Amino acid sequence: MVYEPFILSAKILAICLVLFLVFGTMIASFLAHTKSKFKFLVESLVTLPLIFPPVAIGFFLLMGLGKRGFIGSFFAEFDIYFIFEFNSLVIAGFIAGLPLYVKPVQASLELFPKNIKEASLLSGKSKLETLVFIILPCIKKSILSALIIALGRALGEVGISLILGGNIIGKTDTLSLAIYNAVYDGEYELAMRLSVILVIISLILFIILHFLNKKEKI
């Protein structure tokens, strides 16, 4: 009972880690460098999970990703489903942690010295090569710090996961949802064990974050 939610949450975090590094970095780079009129729209959508109730976000995603939703109906033709599946939990964790990853990385990219970027471009490197091989390595501490915070948020996600995943025991109950289920069923000993696991994971993430910040100051 304890191991299944732990393994499920670990799988979600592993996939979210990759999604943050790839798509999160792409979004942060777009917001940091673009002058497009769509910047405000993209930035608003990314920041939305910070100010909008998670349950409401989950509901809107349910409407869009369900079998009859405008997105879900398309993927349903290929037997790909998002609701009450593992996929829904990954989406929930990614959306919940995305602003906590994108905004710090975006800020670091905006503050990166322009003369270094210009020198790289003048040397013959493309914008993509400059970003991947010059800029990102220089702000790797900011990326790692943002990644840890985003993963911590994804780990503790409940609202969106509850709506999209359905909180199905043994299938879509993450550590956080398993605690909710245990308390609801009056199994306080199980809830305590699960909570201790979350505390340990959170402390590990905090220690890593503290180490990175301390090392950066030095």
C-alpha cells in the first residue's frame, strides 16, 4: 500500500523532470527573447497555476482532455487517453510545477550579459547553439534550483491530479492523494507513514536547494 503510491510518484517526477528541462526551458527561452504579441498570452497561461485554484484548472483540463473534449476526442481516435490514466498525473504535475521552473529560468536568461551572446553569434554560432552551449551552462545553478522547486510542487500536487486522475486506488493515487485517502478512511497510521516519506523527500530537495544557493554565494 505504501510502495505503490511511492513508485507512482517517482515515475511522475522522473517524467516531469525531463518535461521541465526540455519544454520548460523552451518556454522560458521564448519568453525571455521574444517580442511577439503572444508573449503576454503565453506568460499568462504559464503563470495561471500560481493564482488559479488547482481544482478549477483540473476541471477545465477535464473538459478539454476528456473523450468528448476538443483535444481528447482527437487523441481518442488513436486510442490515447488522458483522463483517469497515468498520463493525467504527469500533465497535472507538469502544469503545477511549470511556472516555478519557467519564471526563474526566464529571469536568468533575461539577465544574461548581451555582450557574451553577441560574441557567440559573431563567432559563427547559431542562436540555438548559443543557447545550448553558452547560455544554459552558465545559468545551470538557476536551472537546477528552479527544477528542484518545480519537482517539489509536482510531488505535492493534489487538486489537478484529483480531477484528472480520479484518485483511483492502486492506479492514480499518488503519495499526496494516498495520504488524503488514508485520512478519509481513518487509517491514520498509514497516513503518518506516507507523510513521513513526503517529509523525507522534501527535506532532501531542500538540502540540495540550500547547497546550490550556498555554493552560488561562495
